[in-house]
Amino acid sequence: MATIFSKIAAGEIPSWKVAEDENYYAFLDINPLAEGHTLVIPKKEVDYIFDLDDDTYLGLTAFAKKVAVALKKAIPCKRIGVAVLGMEVPHTHIHLVPLQSERDLDFTKEKKQLSPERFKEIAEAIAANIE
Ligand code: AMP
């Protein structure tokens, strides 16, 4: 059965898309740690990032870099933090989180509540900066 993230990449479940190519897809996390918190996935369904074949792994990190550069331009922050957890969704994903401090990468803290309009605005701002 397809994972929820495969359904998102296929457009069967809505998402706030930030970037896409043939093999990778990036979209806003629905429970963000900070405005602009983005998930980057390979379209290939593999649960654990270190089970990816080398080409997909390297392509994913290059794609995530492109998204992170755009994210930093769109959202004022000191750096983009990177995390891989996969405790909830068994489909490889990289979290990109705009950081003001190291506390912004604490996954146990309360998540931000954003309106659909704000999610849309943020996704469009990031997408506009993708090169
Ligand atoms: P983890 O697997 O531990 O890395 O966590 C999964 C992440 O996916 C969490 O941060 C969730 O908020 C996020 N998430 C789960 N479902 C969706 C969805 N439909 N759209 C966007 N983000 C999601």
C-alpha cells in the first residue's frame, strides 16, 4: 500500500508544495516547528534513509540543498537546520527547519498553528526562490 507521502507526491492527498522534480518532492510540514518547516522526500518508497541506494540518497541531499537555499531566502533565520527522524511516517524524509536558535530543532516542543492562508503564502514564497 502506498505511503501517505507517496499519495502526497502523486497529488492524491493535498499538500503545500514547495518544489518537485522527476524523483523528489518538497512540501510544508503540517505541524511545523517553525514557519517554513519543510519535508523533502524521494518519490521512491523507502522507509529508512540509509537503506536508499546511493544515487537516490545523493540526489535527495542535493535536492534538499536547493530547497534549503530557497527556504533561507524566503524565511528570515540564522540557518536551516536539518533532521531525519522517521518515527511517524515510514517513507524517507528530510526535515528542513529555519532556525533562530538550537531550541527550534526540538521536536518535543509545541508545534506552530498556522492558517491555510499562511501555509499557502509560505509555500509560494519558498517556491519563488527555487533556482
Ligand atoms: P517523523 O516521521 O518522525 O519524521 O515525523 C513525520 C512528520 O511528518 C511530522 O513532522 C508530521 O507533522 C509530518 N506530516 C505527517 N503527515 C503530514 C501531511 N499530510 N502533510 C504534511 N506533513 C505531514
